[in-house]
Amino acid sequence: MNLGSEELKALADALCKNTTLTSSSLKLCNNKLGSEDRKALANILYKNTMLTSLNLQNSDLGKEEVKALADALCKNTILTSLNLCNNELGSEDGKALANVLYKNTTLTSLNLCNNKLGSEGEKALADALCKNTTLTSLDLCANVLGSEGGKALADALYKNTTLTSLNLYNNKLGSEGGKSLADALCKNTTLTSLNLGNNNINFKLKSNNHNI
């Protein structure tokens, strides 16, 4: 379904007022969202008190849309799941979302698969993960994190005590990033699922965490 700006605005206006809708999930994937749409989405997150899951996969989000979404999420206390997969998000978008992880206290699942966060965007997210106490699932598959991104995440795994699932598939972590993560896994006791496939690590990771 390809919603236009007018259709999305009408939907947003309705959701801002609705208090009886039983479904708590909104899927807007594969819609090319523009500047007017970001206002409508932000309004939903500010005003709706029922929505717990939002899927914006492949929605062609720009920096302004992500910033508006992040600002709203900093104040939202209902949403628990957010999917921003395949939106070509860059390092600045990663920083905006890191701010969400500092301030939001309800989000438990964040899917950022197949974006372009890079090591700088990941560093911002990793710093936030050191302080965040609610997120349990993070998908960073295919984000060109590199060894520096792996090191930043390793530091987060030393300090974070709530994350149970982490997907780092296809991120060019290399042996150096893999070594940092291996050291962190010797200390981390909460992670139960970790995907490090296709990262050219070139050695087998062992963990003292018996859950992995």
C-alpha cells in the first residue's frame, strides 16, 4: 500500500483521537514518506496512547523525518517496538536514535537492519546502550560498522545488563572487532542471542556466558 500525504494525515488525525482500537501495531512499510508525513507520524507518537509497535521499514526516511521521529520518541511512553530497517539511515540518524535510547524508557525492540550507520553512528548508539536499561533486542545487520563499531559495541556489552538479542551479521567487523567482542562476552551475562555471521572474524568465539 502506498499512502499519500493526505491519506497519512487523515490516518494520523484519527489515531491521535482514537482510544478504542484493539490492535496496537501500525505498519507503514514500503511507503515513501515526505516532510508533511513526518509531522503526522510525530503527532501519532505524541498523542496516541495505544500504539506499541511501529513498522517503517523501507519508507525512504530522510534526516528530518528521523529527527522528528526521534524527538517524539524521547517523550513517548507507550511504544515498545520500532522497525526502521532498510531506510539508508546514516551516522547523524544514528546519533538521533541514540538520544532516544538515553531518554525513552519503554522501547524494548529496535530494528536498524540494512542501513548505513557506520562506525560513528554505531559509536553513538553504543554509548547510549551503556546507560539504557530497557532495550532487549537490537538488530544492526548490514550497517558497515567495521572494527571500530565492533569495539564500541564490545564496550557497551561490558556495561549493559538488559540486552538479550544482538544481530551483527554482515558488518565487516574483522578479527580486531571480533576480538573485542569476544573479550566482552567473557564478562557479559545477559545476552542470549548473538549473530556474528559474515564478518571475516577468522576465529571461533567462546563465551563464559552459558546462555549463548
